[in-house]
Amino acid sequence: MEAIKILEGKPNLNWEYDEEADVLYVSVGEPHPALGVDIGEGVILRYDEKKGEVVGLTVIGVKARLLKELEAESFPSHSVAEERGKYRSKKRK
């Protein structure tokens, strides 16, 4: 089996968050077609078979995961609702 290249050098990372679907898309360079490999727990690795390298990552349920973790933490001086307000995503244009 050949070695898989994962973020060699200083790659240009692009990302987009779909708030309605609660999905984060991360691409190495400009997004392009690739094989999607479900690696579990709502994470899909995008892999370019010809180049033998990872070209992206899709994370399903990012906001839900964050809120779940925030609720598990204790915030002595403010509420989880205040934390939610601080981290509301802004729609990109």
C-alpha cells in the first residue's frame, strides 16, 4: 500500500459552513471531485485516488457537537445560552 499524503507543507485550506444542514466542509486548495470515505462519527474524508492524498474533510453536526460539549462544561460566570450567542455562525456571502 502506498503512503497517503495528509497536509504536506503549508496547504491552502478553504472552508464553508452550511448552517441549515450543520455541516462543515474543509478543502485542501480549491474543492474538486474526490472519493468520500466515511471514517465514522459523522466525518467523511475526501481522498484523491490519482494523487494519493487527502483533499478535504466533511464534518456533519458541527454546531450540535459544539453545543453538546459546551453544555457539558461548567461556566461559572455566564450561561450556556450566552456562549451560544457568542459563537453563532455568520452567513458567508
